[in-house]
Amino acid sequence: MLTTHQQILVAALGVLEQISAHYRTTRWVGTLDDFVTYDKSQTLTIPMVKDLLEAISEGEVNLPISFLGGETIYVNTDVFDFLGAKL
């Protein structure tokens, strides 16, 4: 069974909830590996997160998450408003 874009977004939302529970800030910076580690559903893989980031950079998905270079990503916790509206 293929993972759908909806499942990837739901898993990403779960990760963001975990991050916000641990870091009470408006932003988080970490590696792709760190991000996937927070996925309790075990849905996300690093290639899935890279695909999501590529979709964001191409303007296909509007989320405040971006690559800082290499394996590092930046997440603005405003992402909850964006994902909440989509899901």
C-alpha cells in the first residue's frame, strides 16, 4: 500500500505536535533524522520529508517549513494553522 499525501501531512502534524510539546518556542531547527524520529506513527521516512519539503519549495504545499541546507530544516510553529486548515 502506498502512503498518501494526506498520511504524510497527518504524520508531519504529529511530529510538529511532539516538537511543540518539547520545545516551547515559535520555531524549531533540526535534522531530517531528528524530524523523522519524532514520528510516533512510523509513517515518515527521510525521503518522504524531502518530498514534502520539495513540494513546499515548489509552491505546491503552503507550509512554513524549509530547508536550511544539507540535512537541516527549519519549522515555524505557525504550521499548525496551515495544517489545521488543510486537514
